[in-house]
Amino acid sequence: MRIYDQENRTELVGIICNKCGKKISVTKGVPQEDSLHIEKSWGYFSQKDGIRDSFDVCEECYEKWVADFAEPVLSEENVELI
Ligand SMILES: [Zn+2]
């Protein structure tokens, strides 16, 4: 869950892991720990057509979540292009 400042609602001020409730601090709009942010707009062939879901998961919860997958996550090293 992403928390934005009360005044103009544009600056990210905090992230809370939707799974475990862990607070990830944000300094000057920059999260101090990496996490997974997902946004999904459900479409026509879904029971949730027209609904937009979003959530955040900390790295520890992400690791536990994907460990349950029947097929492993495709994991590759990022290569920076010159
Ligand atoms: Zn978590």
C-alpha cells in the first residue's frame, strides 16, 4: 500500500507491505528498501471486469510467495546497455 502526502497527494511518503504490514520508509520520495508494486486493471473476461487492484509486497514476503509457485520465476541478471 502506497501512502502519499496529505497535502498534494503526489509525493510518496511511505509503503506498507500488504502481506505482513511491514513499513518501508521513504526519504524525499525514495523508498529506502526495494519492494514489489503491482497494479492490475481486470478486463472483460474476468469476474472483476472494470476493477483496478494495486498492492505492495516487501522482498521477504515476495520470496515466500514465489517459493510456492508451481513453476519458478524467470530470474535473470540485468545487463546495462552502453
Ligand atoms: Zn511483507
